[in-house]
Amino acid sequence: MTSMRPRKVLAIATGILGFATLIVVWNQPAWLRIGTLISLLKESAPPKLPVPVEEVASTDLVDTWGAPRSGNRRHEGIDIFAPLGRPVISTTNGVVFKVGEDDLGGHVVRVLGPGWQWHYYAHLDRFGDIRPGSIVKQGTVLGYVGNTGNAIGTPYHLHYGVYRFLGGAQNPYPLLGADPPASNMEKTARRAAKKVHMRKAAKKTYTTQRNAKKAHTRRVAKKSHSTGRDAKKVDTTRVFSARRQVPAKQIKTRVQPIVD
């Protein structure tokens, strides 16, 4: 009877743990991406990141880290100003943990990236084609620039923050200096330009080969014509010369009359 109690307690504990795991996974499907999460943990956090808004250069950014905010807060991130609806892209590979609402951030996306750093994108106008548990690559569109949350009434911008997994925020401004990944439009344009270039090169090669073949054919024809004409001249000359020659036996000698 006594020996049954530890087994019963262990079974109950296992059941509770399994039920708790199901609740966690149900509420956060990103934890199902175990392989990707382990891979991200093994990677180092990148020393440089691209600007997370398309068509914005790093030289256009302003360091607003630590600037005073309402409620005795300090700004823990960077505001990147851009027109309404400009695509917001992921600065890293990662797993999406949140696509939803914050009181301050409005429409927000949270991505766990290499080195298990959190990347926070706020004040979005709308979301991209992502959901919690989505695996994203650097350059994946997460949403579009807006001014939701406590940014209503302010110029359209993205609030971007970088956070340690179990620590505080860090200033993203020094990190934003890498070349931006090519957007889908740029990739499509490059592929189209490459196809056009290949077609032009193929057409040029074909035209060159065709012209060379024509020139060779003309040279051969001209040479054959010249050879035939020269041969005809030789034959004509021989016939003419033969006609002018008279055999000796055909020569008639005039006999002078004898005068007595």
C-alpha cells in the first residue's frame, strides 16, 4: 500500500505537467518549433542588423535611446519614420511569438531571433502574412508602418526594440548598419533583368553566328564561282588555240609553174 503512493503521486505530477505543457503550447504555438529554437539558441546575436523599414537608410536614423516619455518612462528603442503602409521587415531569422495588441505599442509583432534576442516591432498599421509560430527569414514582411497604440496622432513610424531573453532592452541604433536584404520586388526586378540580359545575349550570339554563317557561305560561293570562271577561261583559251593551229600535213605547198 505504501509503495503505491509514490507511483500515484508521480503519475499525478506527470499528468499535471503534461496538462500544463498542453496549455502553454495551446497559448503559444511557437514553442512547437523546438528544432528552430535550439538552432537560434546556438547562434550568436548578430553584431549588425538591417534597417527594419524598406527604403530607409541607416544614415536617416536618429538615436532616441533614453529620451523621456510619458509616465516617467525612458525610450527603450528607436523610432523610424516612414510613410503610412511602408513594409516593415524582420531584421533576423527567427520565430514569431506574438502578433497582436499592446496598450502602448498598438499592433505589435515580437520575434525571437539568434542568440534568443527579442525583436519588437510596434505601432504597425496592419500585419503581414504571419502568425504566432511562423518561422521568418531576414527580410520577411512582418507588417506595415502606422501609428497605432499610444502613437495615435503622431507622424507614422515604427518603434523597434531589441531585448535580451531574460534581461533588459539594449540600444538598437548602433546595430542598424548592415545592408538591407533585398525585398521581394527587388528580387523580382533582378530576376526579370537577368532574363532580359540572357535573352539579349542569346539573340546577339544567334545573330553573330547567323551573320558569320552567311559570310562564310558567300565566301565559299564566290570562291567556287571564281574557280569555275577561271576554269572556263582556261578551257576556252585551249579550244581557241587548238582551232588556230593547223597540222603540217594539211599545209598545201604552192607549185610555181614552169615557164619554158
